[in-house]
Amino acid sequence: MADLFMGSMAVVNLIAVALLAHIAVRALKDFQDQQKSGIDPIFYRDSIKGVKHAKSRESKVKQQQ
């Protein structure tokens, strides 16, 4: 019985990973682009489309003003 529940949890987790993978790849690309530019990488949620309720610094636009 435990194997059945472990398998179902694994399936749910794989679905979640598949749904979130594109956002993680975009965040990684943004991070690497900031590093290549020679700046200290900072996460702004408005720099990655699809991220709505993440904790981050002020928006990039507000920070530059």
C-alpha cells in the first residue's frame, strides 16, 4: 500500500516539475545573463514572464528610476 502512495506522490511531483520547468529555465537564463554582464545577479519577478506571486525586490523599472 505504501508503494502505491509513494508512486502517486512521485507522479504528482513530476507533473509539478513539468509545469514549472519553463519558469526555472527562464530564471536560470536571466541569472546567467546578469552574470555575463558583470553585475551582481538580482531576481526581479517582472523580468520573467509567468511569475506572479514570487517574493523579490522591487520591480526592475522602479529600481532604475
